[in-house]
Amino acid sequence: MTGPFTITFARGFGTGGKEIASRVARELGIHCYENRILTLASQLSGLDQELFVEVDEKIRQHSGFSAFLAGLPRSRKYISREEPFSGDEKLFEYQKEIIENLNETESCCIVGKCANDILRHRDNVLSVYIEAPRDYCIRRTMDNMPVSREVAEATIEKTDRYRAEYYSFYTGGKSWTDPVAYDLTINSARMGIEGSVQLILAALKIRGFIE
């Protein structure tokens, strides 16, 4: 295949999904985008990046995500850049435009941001979901943060619940963990970090994205 391709990553907290994405990008010599999409979105909109970060963090830290979303406007039409910034739906629209543009212009890895759903109708995409048993995620979180088992478990539960509700809201009720939504689902506890990287590289070869 000639031309750019995109690898999207969805991952449970503590699975090592972000590390896997970074390693895949490093192996291929391409960029890995996650929080950098906020920077690109702020440049696109002409707004201060702190506004995007503030909205993003407001949602992440909110104890009742569903209740918070209930108070937001539900319009799905594209939001004009002439309008004042007023909520996270504007953030998502700018991020969506960035993701679509990246897919068309450069080969890259994109972590989170509903990228697999945004690009679901495009042929130059490999969508990956990384998951692992809860105990593995807890132990990995305890080692990496580091925190107690109780804090690790609570962090995983809160973060994964946020990701699931965020994904459902912006995809019209779809399930974040539905394997049918992805080309490749990997158990990182079974495959290991390096094994997961090699599996993704093999899938890229099968798809004809790399030689």
C-alpha cells in the first residue's frame, strides 16, 4: 500500500496500551498522538491550549460524568469557529477534524479520542484494542505510579468508566469494549508489551501497510 496509514489505539487503564502505541510508532519512525492532539486542536481553532486542557480535565475529574453530560447541548452539527468556546463538544469537533486530517496526510498512531470510530469507514486504518485481566492492570499500576492496591483499583475503575462513557456519548451509544469495533484485540498480559508490538507490526504487514 502506498500513502499514509493510521493505527488507532483504545486501551484499558494499566494494560500498557500507551507504551505499546509509543513503541509501535518508534519502530515505524512515525508520530504517536494523544495529548498532542489538544495542541493541534488549539492551533486549528486559534484558541489558547489551556482552554482545551481545562475542559478535558474538567470531564476527567468530574465524579458523575453522565450527570455532567446531561447539562451539555446535544447538537451534532459542526460548530463554527466564529462562536465563542463553550464546552467539550467544541473540543471534540476540533479533535475530530485533526484526526481526519492526520489520517489523510501522515502515517501515525493515535491513542484514544474515539479515533477508531471517527475513521471507521476509511481503508487505511488498523484499529487496535488493548485489554488485560484486572489483576494484571492493578499490579502494573501499583508499580508504575506507584500507589497502593486500593488506589490502583479505584483509579482503574474510575478511568475505564470515564473512557467507556466518553466513547458512548460521542459515538451514539456504542460500546468502547466491543471487539467488533476493532480490527485487532490484544490481551497484553498474555502477549506482553513487546509481543503486542510485534503482533501489531505483523497485522500491518498482513494489511499491506508495511513490507
